[in-house]
Amino acid sequence: MKENRIGLWSLTALVFSSMVGAGIFSLPQNMAEVAGVRAVLIGWGITGVGILALAASFLYLSRLKPELDGGIYTYARAGFGELVGFFSAWGYWLCATIGVVGYLVIAFAALGSFVDTSQQVWFGEGNTLAAFIGESCILWAVHWLVSRGVQQAAMFNMVATLAKSLPLLLFVLFACYYFDPVTFAQDQAASTLAAPVSEQVRNTMLITLWVFTGIEGATVLSARAKDKRDVGTATVLGVVLALLLYVLISVLALGVLARPELAALPNPSMAGLMGHMSGSWGKALISVGLIVSVLASYVSWTLFSAEVPFSAARHGAFPAIFLRQNRNGTPITSLWLSSLTVQFCLLLVWLLGKGYTNLLLISTSMILVPYLLIGLYLLKLSLGGQGNGMMRIVALVSSGYGLWLLYAAGVKYLLLSLLLYGPGLLLFLYSRRQLVDGKKLNVRERWLAGTTLLSLFPALWSFYYQ
């Protein structure tokens, strides 16, 4: 297994790639539609403080608790008990499988812009039969790649990350060249939106809410790292690079086109904006970059979805069958479960079309609870006498940002997520009986389990009447 380890730059690429997927290509229009320059700058400032605090929390925890491999699961378990740890792992795994199906759908929808015509639609919005077949081929190709070894998949991801970064960097260079200070200075308060700056700031942060999912990538694969100290470093590096790129793209775009013109661009708006600056070749390049970007992100998330059940099974939270690895050190049972789940979801996309959207939103929101638990665990350690005053401040900011993420995602989807947590509870009870001689739930775990089950009733009501 020693040769199947991941170095600092591969870990950094995994963090960066999992965060920078499809959303960045629509960022110029998304921001311009809801806010002016002033609100965009304030929104990114607040988001930057929050996300850097969360990244620093991962860094601190990797230094304080280097023995805790698997991060998302083990930090929650160490801080708040086995059942909370399981819920963290279960929710994260669902997000990493159901949620990332969208990457494959977006890739083939983008491919459709090259091959679809008014007479013949091959891929459409990524939900045609041809798209389903193509997406399935990509799914099993990535399955094969990851089964060859985590280190090989991480190296492939690093190459793909470099490839997808080139169009983004080229866009930044063109935007710098075509940046017009006069255009940038026009109506910075976006008075035509008829919304106060404070509301505009909130709207920008509802967009930035999702662009950093994947920040935990290096921590999830910490057991595979060549050096445990690289885990926290890779997290901070990946976040800083992604944050810098996000800010440059969304801010520079407001100096290339006036805000109303930018808001009117179809998505992916970066392609249209690049076409405005360079012509059709630039628009095509960005579209290709989008396809490469989402496929690279999909590789990252496949690695994470295979690792989390394996990590949880080592502590008895998932059944023992998930401990199986192949000769390349890949957690093969976890990988098969994740791939089959994605295949089933692709089938739903083909059959239901946009009817799959609600399930996608519910599963994606489930990743936010583990983020809050990271900040709270660091806060618990700092209040217990570990670390220093700066660590306590970071923990407070990270916890506050985690609460904001949950609030911004909406109570509705958090409530509906209980429909997915409920079945997971049965898996946890089975795993407990199988691996730890039928160990019973303690008082706190019984209370949490009971609350989860009772909450299924309002969740079902909300789902039925939404």
C-alpha cells in the first residue's frame, strides 16, 4: 500500500478540482443577475473569511488529531459520538453519489451544444437516451480507473485539473486585457435591481454557498496521504486558489460588459463572454473546458464516495463488507456501491428528466451538516484547552459560517433530507449488531435516533405538499 499514496500536489488538485466544477462557468451571469459591483465585492469578502476559516479548521484538526483518518466521518464521530459520525458519513456519501450525477449530465448537455441541431437532438439537456449511454460509459470508465488504484486516479485527476485550468486562466487574461474601468464604475450599487445592497450581498452569498463543496477532499483521503501534514496544507492551498479564481472571474467580468448585458447572457455565461472578447474559437474553448472540468470533478468525487464508507466501516458504522479492498488497495465494495447508485440515478434522469431535480437538491444539502460539525468539533477542542486563542476565533467563525450555510440552503431541504437519513439509521443499527456484538445505543443516541424517526412525518408531509 505504500506505493499507493498521494502527495501534496495531487491532494491539492483533488481539493481544487472537486470545488471548481460547472458552477464557475456560469458565475459571471449568476452574480450580475442579482448584484452590482459593490455587493459582489462585499459578498466575496464575507464568503472568503468564512471559507478560509473552514479551511483553517481542517488544517488545525489535521495537526491536532493526525490519527483521525477520513476527516468528515472521524471528526464528527470523535466530537459527537458514533451515531452523529454515521449520519455525517451517510449524508456525505449520498451527496457524493446522487449529487454528482449532475456533473455527467452537464458534461453531455455541453457536448450537445456542439453536435445537436434543430433537426437532430442527440444529447439535449443531458437526459436523452444517447446521453444516458454516454454518461454510463464515462461512469464505468472512471470506475475502472479508480479500481486501478487511488494514486493512479489522483494522478489522472491532477493532469485533468491542469487541463481544465488553462481555459479558465486564459479567460482571466482576456478579461484583464478587455477590462474597462468606466464600465466597472457604472452603477456599482446596481440601482436598477431595486434592491438594497444588503439584499444583494445575501443573494451573492446564496450563489457562493455551493461553489466550495469539495473543500474536505484531502481530509477524506487522509489515510492515503504520503505525509499527514500535507492534508491541511492541501486544503488551504486548494481553497485559496479556488477563491482567487472565483473572485477574479466574477469581478473582472463586470468590467468587460455592463451588468445588465452580463445578466442577460445565456449560461454557461463564461463562454458567451469569451466569445464577445475573442470570437467563436474562444467560446468553443470555454465549452470544451466546461466538459473537461466537470469530468475531472467527477473523478474527484468518485474517489471520495468510495473512501467514506470504507473509513466508516473500519469503525463499525458501515457493514464489514465495505472493508474489502482489491489488490490495488481500492475499497472495491464501496466503489461498486457508489457506481451502481450513480447508474441508477442516471436511469432516473433519463426517465424523469427534470423530476430528478428535487432529489439532487436534497442530497446536495446533506453535505452542509458535516461542514458545521467540523467547526463545532474544533470549537469543542479549543474550549477544552487545546490550541490557542487564534484557533478559538477560527472555530467560532467556522461554526458561524456553517450555521449560515444551513440557513441559506433552506429549512425545506434540510427537513426533506430526513427522508434519506431515516433509511440510513437502519444500516447503522445493522452494522452495530454485526461488528460490535450488538452494542446498544446509549441515551443520547436513542434520543437522536428517535428524533430522526419522528421528524420523518413532517418531512413526508412537506415532500407530499411541496
